[in-house]
Amino acid sequence: MYTSGGIRSGLSRGWVTVGDICDMIPFQNELVDFAMTGNEVRAFFEALPARGTNAFPQFYGMTVYAWGRDDGALAVAGILDGDGRPLEPDRLSRVSANSDLTPCGDG
């Protein structure tokens, strides 16, 4: 997962260089690996505002079905893993994220 506001450019087709990556994500974040249960992943997404900010993360390896509620919160209907199976509430999944998305980041 990566914060949307931290992505500053796209990647062109073909070879990608370290310089391309530095242009795309120019901040001094670190990649952090940790484990989360399916319930924790759901709670993470439900804590995000539905609109009006760049807070919604970019992610790979799962599908999130959600919509914005009238009160501005995000309602999560379901989350599928990379194999298309529903995330099990108590099963641990490996997550990699930039340090801004972790408890020591910017919230």
C-alpha cells in the first residue's frame, strides 16, 4: 500500500530506472513489512475518509468493494485477496506499506 498523495508521477512503458522510481515517489519513506488480520485490513479501510482528501491508498494484491456514505465515511462491503477469495477475519496477511501508512507515520 502507498499513500496516494505521495505518488508524484507515473511510470512509462518499458524499462524502469531507479531515477524513475525516485521521481515517482520522491520522499524519504521506508518500506515496512508487517502482518494484519482480515479484520484489521477492513478497519484500516473503514477509517479512511471517503472523499475530499488524498488519503485513500494505492494498493496491489487485493480488491476492495466500498462506497462513500452520506456522512463522508467509507463503507466496506468486502475485500478479496490476490486469489479472489474473501479475506478471512482472523487470518494473518503480509502487508507492505510506505512508512506514512504505519502507526509511526502521519496517521
